Amino acid sequence: MKTNKWLIGIGLLIAMSVLAGGCGKKISPPPEPQLVKTVTVGGTMDSDTKTTYAGTVRGRYESKLAFQVGGRITARYVQLGSRVQRGQVLMTLNPQDLQSAVQQTQAQVDAATAQVKLAQENYGRFQKLYQEEAVSAVALDQAKTAYRQAAAQYQQALAARQLQRNQLAYTQLTADAPGVISFVNGDPGQVVAPGMPVLTLVHDGDWEVEIHVPENKVADFTVGKTVSVSFWALANAACRGMVREVAPMADPVTKTYTVRVSLWQPPAGMQLGMTAGVVNATAPKVPQGTYRLPLTAIYQTGNTPHVWVVTKNNRLQLQAVHILAFDDDAVQVGGLSAGAQVVTAGVNLLYEGEQVRTESEET
């Protein structure tokens, strides 16, 4: 009996020691609810979508200059970026062969001039002789025909000479308008063919921005639409622009459409060739009664898509939705109520009824 009391006493002492040791430890607070990113459907996600397209500042009118005759370039009087005036000589070809051709046609004109003068004098004599009945009417007609043939040959010689003079003049390439040289593709000693572009001249006047738009976005650009244009080299200085032209056919290689944007009051310091960003705002293509969500909001369980909805007491509730369409990095869904808060990230790490804190997304 005494032994049992002794054992009971030892047990009580051990229990009291354990309790005393436990009283010295601090109790850990409950974990803080997880922070989740959310978006309110029917709110910011339904605002306009803004897409930026990189482009280049170009002149509205550009001339690709080429010689109308072939030959060897003897001189180039301009460099890349040179400012020129209308009629200024930019390049020349070796004129030697064409000068010889002009001399040859001049000799033909001189010969034709002598022939027509002789035929005219002969025809005049035959007219007098015919009046004196010294020659027949047939002889007079022959003299008249010879004169007409000589006159025709003279006109032909004049035309040939003018043609060769024109060809000689084409050995000088001149500016068709005042502007700036933006491209050079010819150097002295180079042999060029007729029509081969050797210079590009950007005319003074209106400048614009050229962008290339993918075929699935070209419908967002219509002639006359207002856009915003910014310039990286000018500390992102911006101005408004208007879509002036949309190419009717895509580039066969890049499958993009060329769009040209006219600029309203461009910033000072803008130069040809600068990089520009054209911002195009488009309304989201969402049917009535549906909402756009980021793809990361969809939680697929089996064959049914779901989303996590945050309830009024900040607990998660899994709600089924039906997908209507995909739009780039977003999805159009139905089955949600306007104003619902939907989790947009980390959906695979959540569970039903979980207490969370919310952080609304900026869009």
C-alpha cells in the first residue's frame, strides 16, 4: 500500500513538472491568411485593351531615284543624310558613248538638211518648167515626191537627235523635289542598269510613322482612326496620330500589313528613322453577359472549368464556369455574377473554404 502511494506521488510530481515547463513557452499565433490576386468581373478587366506597335519615322512621300539609262557611275555628289534641292545633280554616268551617239545623229541631221534643201530647189525648178510646158506632169509629181521624202527624212533625223540628247541628259540623276537622302545604293565605278534604284529621297513636308500589323490585328486599324504615338529617343515624348493608310495586302514573307500613321504636332527633335511606338486602344470583343478573365484564373477539374471566387467573408468558393472563347492571353467565360472577385494566380494551390486576403490587379 505504501508502495502504491509512493508511485502515485512520483507520478504527480512528473505531471506537475511537465505542466510547469509548458507554461514557460509562448503559444504561436494562427497563420496569416494567404494573399491572393483577384479581379472584379464587370470592372477593370472590361476596359479598353491597349497594344503598342513598334514603327519607324518616315516621309510621307519618298522617291526611289534611278537612272533611265544604263552605264558606269562616274560621280556621286551626295551622302546619306544630305539635304538637296529640286533639280540638283546627285549622280552622273559616263556620257562618252551617248555623246558619240548625239554626234552621229547630228551628222544625220546635217545630211538630211542638205537633202531636203536640194529636193526643195529641184521641186521649185520643175514647177517653173511645168508652167512653161517643158516637163510633163509625171516629172513634176516625181520631184514633189522626192521633196516630201527628203522632208520626212529630215524630221526623222531631228527626232533621232532629240532622242539621243535625252539619253545623254539621263546620265545626270537629279532631285525631283527638295528633301533628304535616306538611302544610297550606288558608288563611282559601279555599273547600273536602267531603272535600278540608287538613291532614296524623302521629300520635305509631312512625316509619318510606318508600322507592321499582324493579320489577326489589322481589323483594329481603320483609316481615320486616332492613335497615340511616342518616341523612345525623345524621352517618350508623345503626340497624336491618325491612321492614313492600311495596306490592302499582307507582305508575302512576314504576313503583316503595313499601316502608315500621320502625325499631329510631332515633338521637336523628331528625325527620320527614329523608333516610334504606336498605341492602339481597342474595345474588348466580349459578348453581352460574359466576362474576360486571364487564362491563369481557370482551374480545370476533370472536364469542367472552374474559378475560385472570394466570398464576402474572404473565404474561397469553387465555382463552375463555361468557356465561350479565347482571346490572346485571356478567356471569355459565362456563369459569373457581375461584381464577383475571382482569383487570377496560383489557383492550383488553393482549397475550398480557405481564408484569404485579396489584392486587386491593376489593368
